[in-house]
Amino acid sequence: MNTARAAQGLYNEPVRASFAALAKLKPARFAKTEQNEDLVIDAAAGAPPPEPPAPAVPAKAPASNAKNAPPPPPANAVPLQLAVRFQEAVAAADRGGEAQADAEFVALTSGAPTLAGPPLNHGILLSRAQHWPEAADALGEALRRHPGCATAAAQLGVVYRQLGKFSDAEQSYRKALESDANDARTHRNFGVLLDLYVQKPAEALAEYEHSLALAGGEDKQMSAWIAELRQRLGAGQKSARAEAQ
């Protein structure tokens, strides 16, 4: 079967075509797809504040001036003008103006070289348009700016899978879960990778189960995926999650 070649590192057009055909013939088994991340609304993408520089010793000022001095800004404050531009771009994308929003994210990526939010959202929009190599570059830049960004790492896992870089995808998902172990979407997407593309069904089942638990057990699609995979594994086998408990 062509799809078995994916686990051996082969992900060319015939293999892709086989997955697409099987998704129609056996949807319960093969019609499993990832979900892209939502755009972030924080221009810093949750980056921690930088270490503040050592304070300079100010010249002694009269006591009357000290009372009226404004408080210093937070160490990680995003300039108001940049924050407004960023949030307006997110709002534009939500209204359907993704091209306009993406142009602004590109401009902010260049104009605000420390902020992770602009390249992250640029990468998410590129993913939606299926421009996978460009998305990988943008998300890599977001992670360079904020190495602990779970959203960027999780989305990069989706992109690497689409590019056939399954080992890199697995590493990205694991990095995302190190930063945020309670994201149902990341567990879902990681499960799809493990289930269909690297053929680690027991580990995939654990990710599906974790995703369903985090969703409060209300995800009917995930419940169906779990039932199908349990049947395939056999009643005598447990998921990797169950084995660990």
C-alpha cells in the first residue's frame, strides 16, 4: 500500500494521491485532518518580558518633582501604535480581509523585529492558503523571536506534516506540548500525524484520548476516531496513555 511508504519517509505525489483516495473510500480510517491555529491577538504572542537593564542612577531631583513623575512603562510593553495596528489587522482577517491583514503582518514583521505575533499570524494565514514552505519560514521566525511559543510550534507541526517532514513535525508537536500540555487541538493534530503518517497507533490513541478529555468528552468526531482506532488496535491492546496510568 502506498500509504505505508509515508512512515518510511516517502511522501511524493502518488502517496498523497493514495491518502486522498482512501479518505473517500474509507473515511472513518483516513479522513482525518489537522486544524490550523487561530490568529493570536497579542502582538508579543505571550513572550515573557526581557530582563530589564540595570537602572541608571538618576540625578537627585527636587521632592516636588518626584511626586509628579509618571510611572515607568512595563518592561514588555508593546508600543501602543504597534498594538493597535496588530489588532486591527487581526480584526480585518476575521472580517474576511485576509490579504489586507497579511500585508500588515508582513509590514509589522519587518518594522517590529522583536515581536513574535506578526510572523506567527503571517505563518497561520500562509498555512490557510496552503503556501507551506513560506509558512514554515514565517513560523520559524516567530519561534526565533519567542522560542517558547506553543502556538507557533503547534502550527509548524501542521506545516511540516504537509511538507512530508514527519520527524520535524513530531518534534514540533512535542515542543508545543512542553509549553502547553492542555491544548486539545495540538493533541488532536499530533494524533493525526502519529496515526496516519508515522504509524504509531497506540501513541496516536493516547493523543486522541487526551484531546477528547480536554474537550470535556463532547467532540463526536474525536469519539469516532477513538472507536475506530481502538477497533483497529484490538480489544487486548491499550493506548500509550492508558499504559502510562
